Amino acid sequence: MLKRCKCAVCSKTTAGGCWLDARTYRQHRDATAIESALPLPGSSPSKSSNPNKRDEDAGEYLHRSTITTVKKLFDDLNNYLPHAIDPTSLVFAKGPIDRSLDPSATENAHWRHCQTGLRAIRQRAERVDTHGIVEVEELRSKLCTEVDNAIADGDTLLRMEWNRRHLEDGDAIKQTRQQIDTSLFRLSPNTDIIVLAVGLVIAVLHFVYNVAISPCNLILRCIAIIVSLSSQHLGGNGYNPRLPTDLRTILSSKMGAPIPTSAHTPISEKHAELILPGMEELLDKGPSTGLGTLRDIRDGCFAAEFCRADGEILLGSPGGIMLALGVDWFNPFGNRQSKKKRSVGGMYLCVQNLPIELRHRPENICVVGLIPGPFEPSQVEAHINHFLRPLVDELLELYDPGIQLSSTPAALSGRDLQVALGQVIADTQASHALGGFTPITHTIFCTVCDCQKGNLHHFNCPRFTPRNSSNQNKPNHRECATLWRDAESLSARQEIEKRYGARWTELYRLPYWDSTRQLVIDPMHLFSGSLKNFCRDVWGMNVKSRDDDGLGIPSTVKIPTTSAMAVAQDTLLTKSMAAVRNLGHNLLQMLAFSLGYPAVQLTSKALEKCLAAWRFEKGIVDEDDQLVQSAELQELLATLLPSDPSIDITAGEKKLVILRADHRQMMSLTLRVLREMCRIRSIPTGKDRKEDLVVKLLKWRHENVPHPSSSPSFPAVCHPTRRTGAVLGQNVLAQVRNDIRNTTFPSHIRRTPENLGRADHGKLTAEEWFSTCWYSLAITLPRIWSAPTFNGNEEEQLRRVKMLRHFSYLVGFTKLALGYVITPQDIKDYKSLVMSYLSGLSTLYDWVKFKPQHHLLLHIPDFAFDLGPTFSWSAWYTELMNGLIQDIPTNSKFGELEGTMFDRINGLCQIKARLLFGSLPEPLTALRQVFATAFGRVFPSMLMSEWDPLTRVIGEWVCQLAPTPTELDDGRIEWELIRTTDREGSPHIVTFCRTVQHQGVTYRPQNGTTNIDSYVEVLVPERGYFTARIESIFTPLSGSNDAALMAVVSLFKPLNRQAALLDPYKAFPHLGARLIHDSFLPEKVLIPLTSIFGPVVICPFTSTHPTLVNTLVVVSASRKSK
């Protein structure tokens, strides 16, 4: 608070006094008090006083008053010491246990009074002005030390008391845990079956088929009338169920039906719903392997190190649950091609303990909330923290002390859960906001290390310092984020952002959180973005452009004229570094590029350093960056003496001879100086103007003055050509689209759009980019680029082969990283392929500028070692949930549509989980198949086991069986194959399988009309890998184990040795493609279904070579490594 001071100094400065802060006001007041005790300046002193005496009185008063102030603070300190507090009377807060006291408890009033008083004394001690008196400084320092010790003693007392209650009294912790009554999520035994069935049907109509409330109410009233009439017509015993007549009555769950009580379900209640029969064993499962092979997040280093609040390992311990938070924005209107950018953000939690086939199913995902649109929260003010705060509040309680479920299927007496947030998964922009980092456009762009944009061309990550480590020069990221939070002004925060690239995030309230390790670099967005940027930016995919070889400067780079380049070269050779600096970034970039520097990767300052080093190396300048003058030039300057000593021509001669100034710079000299410079050179002047004199002097310099130093060898003036075409131009894309139409894709792979390259196909999804590069381009480009189709231009064909090999590196490391299983050798191969890809970008495409995503590729191996295969920490499930939410009908009004979407998606997922996997009365189990068919309309990724009554689970395979077993006769090939391997005494009866699912991939036998999902790659014992077509899948007898599931396959005929030499795909093994004959070997093979390596993509191969006629291109679509 400001106060008006009217002391002598302030009154002299401003009429009426100055407005001062409290501290300055007290200093002025003390000084005024001292002066008031002394004679005023200019007044006549008394006879008994002298100046020395007055100075001594002022010093003694100042010394005495400050010591009195400090001693008074010592006296106050004794009143606030915590030794008189009884710690057993303290009441700790319920909820997040961070040793905080309950602020509303009266028992804690004395404690709060002491702590507040100690901190107030500490602040008052810091404000005491010692006036340079040593004794006062020592006394104040002693006071501050005692206050700090008292505060520390209080914290220790509080911690010891909390630990005593926490460790010695286990029941105390249980009392602080939130109690969840799981009976609320089960059916009441008194529920009327008819009422329940009607409620379920109406709820499905509303949530699945988007039937509005009014039609649902109409249907309810009609059903009530029909039931009443049926009871009367059949002569019932007076049965008249009280059916609801309003949908809102059903949704309020007043009938005891398994309908969600509220779409805004807390995380604790979501976990209570998640505990279904058999689920607890999956949640408590430990690591799957210890042999170095990573199959899930349990096998990574992070899961082995991450502990609960009590010190035990979280994953694998009873009740330990790890969550992953996925955040992604989507357009609520679903228009992919429109330029209108409207966004709503989804926040989704998935349980990392669950197997991958269950983890990302919508009913097992908790929709935490939707961030309202129409735009994303501002990153400048870290507005995302407003939406994170309530989530973090609940996560704190879930971590310590946790929650307690009243009963579960495996623990009827109750089950304790400790839940922690393990990872945050989002795209680049969202992850930087969530983790407390500045945007990706900032100089310090990486969330893992301190690499800056000027070092993007350096691919050695160990040279950079991790952001979670601190040293004397730089604090770690958590400390930087805390500094940003505690900054007192906007300018201070901006300075922290500029220096450290950090902001505060609410996630740092979690005691275990580390943004540099738990904020993952999402592989889905990173790899799909890498494929997209390569196709669009490097290869310039455009259906309207002609085909080219990728050379030339792109349209984003300005090309200077030839004359401008000549001037820039002359400036570099003959002028000061300041003149070179004024050339501008574009000319500096061209000069550095002509000298062999990676100009496109360097900033302006880096370009200046490179050019300055080159000038010194060539002897143009000395160590002081001064132009070196040759002996001839020094002799010439010695002869140029002015005839009139009163005229100073030194500056003019320096500009003309040494700095080699241009016409504009010479015009700054006066006419008198220019005439004198012409006179000493015997240049006639007459009545010439300044412009004429400057022209004559420049002509004289060109004819008579040598360069300031021996001219170094400089490359010819660089004038590169503009790139006018695209690698993926009109002709190439035409052949790619033709192959897409003839390609057979497995059903689990998103087909590449047949109008690829045109604007009407809209924005490609991540899956479509993968299928485009992994399969479509991998099929077409080797065929058209490896053949001699470039009119005998061997150099152009060689470049195409190099570009294709470089593209295969990109495909290779993305396939490796997205595999279902990762081994140490896979990570080693990934690093090698990434390095080959990045180095190839700079050698094959001179003007490709490295982006932050290229650097982020280098950090994926670290996350793989930490978290296992990338599918366990990718954002695929956020895209799935976004798609489901986009299909929900709304009124298109922001502020209302978010609530509608939130309610509907929660209700939809909860109803599916309760109807398909929850407990229903026996008479209503027949409705499961009907409900499953309805949900299959919304959830296309549903497993067959969820909806088909003929489904059996055999090992890891989900099989749709035929209605009746089949007895094989001697005329069927299956019988002939089985007879050779049949066990003695087994009847020759099998059950055929219509469809089989494994790890999200569907396999089915060919049926004569379609071969989708029947083309596979199999491992035949003692013969190797073959491409095959599934003829039939069956299980002998009832099929009770994995080995009993068999398949009969027809093997495609591989290429012979002569044809294999002509296979254009053989030179690019990382593409995973090869040629086979479009015919089968004569014999069929019986194999166990476990010998199927994975599905394949097949396309007819077009060739005029007689050896390669009737061949097929096969690309492996398996996520497993051989």
C-alpha cells in the first residue's frame, strides 16, 4: 500500500509530498525523526552545541533505534515458538495427503497462529535497514537464523506426527481413504425384469441410435399401454408393472437399472465400474518377460522403477493402477476439408494395467472432460491448467491414500486401490501445453533435452543436456516451472520462458511427476507427421505438377538476382563484417551455400559466424577482424596526399580504397572532399556535380586499386534454379492410384484413398498416411523407378534409386517402431535407419530444412526402453474416441454441444460395458446378442466374442465357429491332411471356423467371392516363409487348446532364381515387399494357426518382361519382426 510522505526530501521533489511504498516510507520517517532531534540546516547552533557533537548524537540515535527494533523482534519470537504445541491435538486434512492440516479445524488455530507469526517476523527482519552497522547486521542475521530454525522445527514436528499416525496406525489411513460402495453399480435384487428390459431398450435407442427424448417418451407410453392390454387379454393375475413414462426417469437410475447415474463420473467411480469378473487378475499381472524382449509397458524400465506412496512397485502389486492421460482436439462438426478451424478438446484416461486388446476399448476409457471450444486454450497464459486442476486434485487423492472399494468379484470384503498417472499422451502442440513447455516454435523446443533450433542439424543427442537435470548454470524443468509460477509480473514470466522454455503445469503438483520423462513423444503423430511432411514438403506431392527429381530451390526460399549475388560476393571479399551483416538473411544463406556450408539449417547469426571464419581462413581479415592491406595498397595510399592540409580526406580515402564503398555510400562525402580526392589523382573536375565526381572516383578505383588482400578462390556466383515440379507429380500419382484400385488390403488396414493427391479426398488420417507410404508407394515406386524408363539418362535413374532407398529408410524405422514386440536389436536397427534417413535428407535434398520432428525421432529409443512397444503409449485411442464423439448429434452451439457430447459418450460407453459384460438376470441374457449387434454399429472394432453366440476363445484366438461339427470324408483334402497327423482313437470330426481374430487382425478362409483377410504369410517347418491363401480353418473335436486350431493353406509359388534377379523390390529390403508368381504350388499344407506370421497386402505386378508376367507384389502387413 502506498503512503504520502511529506518529508523534506519528498516535499522538495513534489509539491504535497511523494507516494511511497511502506518500506521506503518507514526509512524516510526514521530519517525525519533523527533530523527533528537535531538543529535544522542553516539555523544558528546553540552556544553549547558543535557539529561533531551533532554527528555523534545522530549516529548514536540510529544505532540505538535499530538495535531496539531487532531486540523487539527477538521478544516477539518467543511468543511463536512451536514447542508449546501438543502435536497429538492436530487434525490433518482429509483428501490429498501432503501432511496438510485441516484449515477448518479449531484445534489447529494455535498452530496456524505460530506459523503465521514466524513468517511475519522473518519478513520484518529482512526489512530492517542496518545502515551499515556491523553489530546490527550480526544481530539481524542471528534473528533470521533462529526464525528459520523455528519454522523447520515446526515442519519436522508436523511430519513426525503424520508419520506416527501413518505408520503405527494402519486403520487411520484406511479411514482417510474414500469409500466406494460398489453395490450402487450392481442390479438391485428387487428389480422388476419387465421394467428393466424396457429401460434397457429405451436407453439403447437413445444412446446408440440417437433417438431424441420426445420419441423415447412416446415409445415408453405405448409400451406401458401394450403391457397393460396384454395382461388383461391373457387373463393375468393382476400383474401391472409401473413402467416409467419419461426417459429422464430411466437415466436417473431410480429403477435400479444399470444406467449411468451421471455422465460426469469421477475417476474413482469409473474404476469401481471397471472391476468386472476376471478383471482383477489382469490388473495385478506383473511383467510378461524378463529376457530383454519388450511386449508391453510392464516390461519397460519405467514400470520397474515407478513406486506407490508406500514404496512398493506400482504395476504388479495388488491394487496398483497406472493411468495414461490422452488429450487431443477435434473439429466437432467433422468437416475435414473446410478451412474453418473450430476445436473441442477431449481428455481421456486409459488403464495401462489392462492387456492391449482391452486397454483401448471405449468402455474401458474414462472420458475425464471436454475442453470447450471454439478455440484451443491460450498457451501464453497456460490456460490449460484450469482444466487440469480438478483432475490433479482427484489424482492426488487416488495416489495417497487411495480409494477403497466395498467389495469386488475376487475380494468380497473389499479392495484397496492406489492409482497414479504414468504418462500423458498428446500431439506436439498439446503436449507442450500440458507438460509446462513453451510451444514447439520456441528456440528450446525439445521436451527431453536442451537442444535448440540452431542445432537441429546435429544428430548426436548425448551432446545435449537432459532437461530433468540441474547444474549451477541452469535449474531443472520443475524448478524452472516453479520460477514461472512464482514470478510477480508478466515480464518476469516472459524472461523465464525466453531463457528456459518453461511454464508452470498443474501436473507438477503430483509428487512423482516428471514432464521430461512421463510426457511422451507420441509415435502416432510423430511418424504420421514425418511421412506426411516427407511426401508433401520434400517430394511435393501434387497431382497438378509435372514429375521432377526433387532438385532445385522450393518456392518457400527467395532466389536473389545474379547482380545481387555479385554485389554480395564483392562485399564478402572487400568490406567490413558490418557490411556483410547488412546483406540480409537470404543473401547470407546463398553465400554460405555456395561455400559448402549447410546454409538452410543455420540461423542468421550462425551464417555470420561461418562467413567470418571463412574470411579469416582466407586471409581477408586479421584476428581483430580488420581488412588486411597488401603492400601495393599501402604504397598507393602513401602517394595520395592532399594538396590543401585544411581538407581532411582520411574518411573519404578509407571508404574509397579500403572499404570499397559503393555509389550510395560515397555520396555521403562533401563536395569539397570529393574535389580534393579527384585533384590529387589528376582527375579533371570542372563544374561536375557530386554524382559525376563519385562516378569518376569509382572508375579510377576499378582501374588502379587492387583488392585489399590477395583475392581467394571464390566459387562462381551461385544462382540456383527454382523447383517447378514434384517427385510425386501427375504421372507418378496416376500409376499409384491405378495400383491402389487393384490392391487387396486386409480389413483391419485403412485403404489408401483412390483419389490420392487431389483435394477432394480431404485431410488424410494417420492410418491413411501409413497405408499410403507403407503399401501403396512401396508397391508402385520400385516398379517405375527401378526400370530403365528415363530415356537412357543413367544419372537421373541413379538419383531415383537413391531417393527410393532413402525413402525405404523412412518406411523401415516407422515399421520397426510401431511393432507389437520390440527387442534390443530392433532398437539398434531403428537408430541406424533414423541416422541414415536424416543424413540422406541433407545430401539428397540440399534445401530441405530440418524441423523439430526430425530431432524428436532420436528420442524414441529412450521411450521404448522406458515404456515398451509404442502401441502402449500412442494416441490411437484418442483418435478413436474423437471419432465416436464427432458422430454424436448436437445443436452446433458452443457452450452447449460440449455438454451433450460429454453426457452421450459417457452414457454410451457405460451402457455397453454393463450390458455386454455386467450381470443381467437370466431371462434377459438373450438380449445380449441383440444389444451387441446394436453396439457393433457404433463400435466397428468390437471383437466377435462380444456379439456372436458361436464364438469360442481358443488360446489367444477368438474364433467364430460353424453351427454344427462336420464329419470329414475321404474326398476332402482336409481329411487327407488330418489323417497323417491324427491321434490314435480320435474321431474324424472337426468344427470349421468362419472367422478368426488375433491381436486385432482378422483371418478368414477364402469363399470364392472375396479373398479379403485370406492372404497371409506363414512359416512352414523346414521350408521357410511363404505367402499363402487360407482355404479353411478348423479345430478337431471341440477345440480346447491352442494347438488344436489348424488351417489348410495354399502356398503361392515363389520366384525362381532367374526371376528373382529381376525383382525390383529386392534392392529395398526395408520396404518389406517382394514378387511372387500368381499361381499356387500343387500341394496344400496343414499348419497350426500359430504358424501364421501375419497378413499381407497383395497387388498385381505390371511388367513387359516375359519372366515377370503373371506375378504379384506382396507387402507384409505384420507388426511382428522375423
